[in-house]
Amino acid sequence: MNVFISFNPKGFAESAVRILKKAGHAVTVYPKVYGISRKDLLRLSKGRDAVLPLLTDRIDEEFFRAAGPKLKIVANYAVGFDNVDLQAAKNHGVIVTNTPSETVNESVGEHTFALMLTLAHRIAEADRFSKGGKYSGWKPDQLLGSNLRGKTLGIIGAGRIGSNVAFHAVNGFGMNLLYSDMKRNPDIEKAFGAKYVSKDALLKRSDYVSLHVPLLPSTRHLISAKQLRLMKKTAFLINTARGPVVDEKALLKALKAKRIAGAALDVFECEPAIDCDLRDNLELKAFENVILTPHIASATIEAREAMADVAAKNIVAVLAGKKPLTPAKV
């Protein structure tokens, strides 16, 4: 059968091609690492049995019509799948899968803590301070930060990644854990002593709030002005989930008013733009207490290869008439 990969996986996800070819499938690979045009995506997906796209590819009704009736599976190369219209896929009888794995969980969990440590110890500020020639000798009050140990971490979304963050928080840093989710997670309570509380209670009590929810209509602007007002003035917000989960306009106003101590974002509301526009002449990158990384929480060699393996194995399973390993579930 015929599989189309909408990006060139050479150097970071080559195992996907090997797995697919070993299973006897013909594989067509887009020549560029990323950035396929809409026109090429629709044209090159036509008549395929399977398509392996990136999260930047919009998979909607137009796509399914263009791909045609042979299409059996879209194996999204991402843990999130907000780029895919699941209802349109269902209407066309197409299975959609994503790429969760323990390796991806570990990568995002580690990145979350890299951001937290950067905020707590003011590492980015210290780097700019030192490189700017401002260091003139040790001073007892110079760039004072704070320890993570003993602080309270509030996790919103206690799924696979949220649970990995909980593991690091307790075993690595001796933090206290609160979590909020649509339903209780007995495993995270038993393993890490996490306490299940309402979202509002979590926001009021946490020193760090870390977001690990998918982007759904119900989670868009999950953190907005009302929620930011509930947070401690000494608290930090970390988002490695999806940009629109946070209302950036409200966040900018909260930062300007010093309602919270700072934020660390790996994703952005109008991505790839870091700021949707200049709101009240405010930009995220203008704040010293804001850390920005360009959607790289899962960007490790290990995670990218694991994602490739999961995507390819989903395709192999579905094309063989079996159930997918990781169907996309809301």
C-alpha cells in the first residue's frame, strides 16, 4: 500500500520510513524537512492509503476530500492533534492516531523543569547579565532566586506528561503537589502524594502552575484574566501544552501589573508568531521574567525517534486490518 509522509524525516525520524518499507509499503517522502504548502499537501495525499503529517498540517474536510476514498489512516506526528478535524475524519471513515510515548513524556517533563529552574534561579537573566558585561564581583543580593524544594506545584492536566512532571517534582525536588483534571487520577495520588483540588483552589495555593492539557474548545483560554487574578503574586505560570490554552492578552496585562511573578512558555497563542500583535505596546519578549522557547519541549533525538516509531507502527497496524496502537482520543 502507499504511504505519504508530508515532511522529510532524514536525520531525526528515519525509523518511520524503515518500519513502513519493512512492512512492504511504498513510501513517498516530501523533500523538505517541513513547510509543505497546502497545495502540495492536498495534491500529494491524493490516492494514498495512509498519510503521516506534521502538527502544522491542517487535516480537515478539504484534505479528506482531496485524499479520496482509499485513505484509511492519518498518523499525526505529534502528541496533540488539534490540527485534525476528528469529526471530518470519522465522516470519511479515516482513523486518526497520535504519538504519545514514555520517551516523549520524559522529554516534555524534563523541559518543563528546565523552564521552572530557569525561572526559579533567574538563569536567563543571569546569562544576559553576565554576557552584557555587568558582572563586577560577588554580591549577596545579586539576582536572588528561590529554591524549588518545599514549594507547591499545581499541575493542570494529570495525564501521561502531567504524571511525569509529578515524578520529577517529588523525586527530584521534594515539592508538594496539587493537581486538577476532569477526573481524579488515583495513580498520581498514590505514587506522589498529589492532592486533587479544584482548578481555582490550585491556582490560589500553587507557587508554580504547569499546564498539560490538550487544546479543545473547553480548554481554550483555560487560563485568562479571572484565573490569573487567583494566582499568588509570587507564583509562576508554565505552559508546554498548546498556546491558546493561555489568553496571552490577559497574561500580558497580569505581567505588566505584576499580578504574578513570571511565566515560561514553550507554545504561543498565535504560533508561530510569539505575539499575536502589539497589545497596549506590550510584548512577551519584553519582560525579563518571561522565558520563551520555540515549541521544543519534545525536541530531543530520543523523543523524535519514538514519535516516528509510534506513527509508523500505527500505519502498519491499520493497513494490516488491526487496531491502531494510539488512536487520537478527546
